[in-house]
Amino acid sequence: MSVEINIPPFLQPLADDVKRVDVSGSTVGECLEAMVKRYPRLKKRVFTTGGKIHKGFVIFVNNESTYPDVLSRPVKDGDIIHIAHPIFGG
């Protein structure tokens, strides 16, 4: 099974300037773990020390929000995961 993760520009320097990475996994969490295994410098930026997604990130699968079950959200072959960092303020 292959799932694509789109890495946002602000994280690309921690992933050898890669924009996309293909990983295997059956959940968003497994896929993100595969990504940080390949690019370990991403781990502290994406995950908290407790293993959750940092609150500043929103994760989408095929343009649908994964909230509230971010890490346990199932994925299938050909899905695309987007890591977003929304900007708030006015």
C-alpha cells in the first residue's frame, strides 16, 4: 500500500527539501511514523513528546480533515495526506 504525504514548505528543509514522500501504513499515524523514520529531524516538529500531533498542525486525507481521530484515521492505497499549519489572527 502506498500513501503520499505532501510536506509543507516550512518542513521541507528538515526532509532534505523533499516536497512529497510515499510511505506505507494503514492509518495516518502509521504513515506519519514512516515519514519521520525516513526523515528523523521532522519528528520533534510534527509529534509532541507524548506521541500526538502538535496542536499547530491540521492533517487532511484527500482534502478531508482527520479531526478528531487524527492518528487513527484509516488510509488506503493511493490516498494523499496533507500537513497544514493554519495561520490565525487578524
